[in-house]
Amino acid sequence: MKYQVSWHTVDEAAGSAWSTERKRYPRRESKVDQYAAIIDAILLADLDAPRKQRHTVRRIHARLIDERSMADVSYGRLRAYVAERKPQIAVASVSARNRQR
């Protein structure tokens, strides 16, 4: 077996010009999801804070470790979550303020 593929796979591939669709698995829950509400609240509060007083990702990470004993979430994963959510929260906040006027 040069390519280490069974004859079943070869027979299936030869029988159709189109490959079969891969099985889709449900999205696995991230460890950050446990702390999402807390992180979102921090980011929302930072919108009204002066620029120099806003939380950095490093500070959010340190707060969660100190206050919530978050040892199972890496800094990199938290940074990716904050980078994804910060613009979304800002847009939602602006649209909510516009609706109030």
C-alpha cells in the first residue's frame, strides 16, 4: 500500500467526481465562554472611561486570575476574545445610545 489508502476509499473516489461532504461537528465551547459576561462588562465600562484608564488585555487577565481564580484560560485566547468582542460592544453601545435619542 503505497499511499496507505484502503480500496474502499479508492472505490468511493473513483465512483464520483465530487468528494463527499465532511461531517460537521458542533462548535466546542471555549473556556473563555465561562467568563464572557464578566469580560463584556469590563469592556462596556471601559467605553465611558478616559483613554488612559481603560483596561488592557493584560490587566483584564490579571483581574480574572485574582478575582475569579481563572487559571485555565490562556492569555492568548483571552486576547483573541477581547479583540473580537471589543468592536462588537462598541457598535452595540453606539446603536443603543442612538436609539435613546
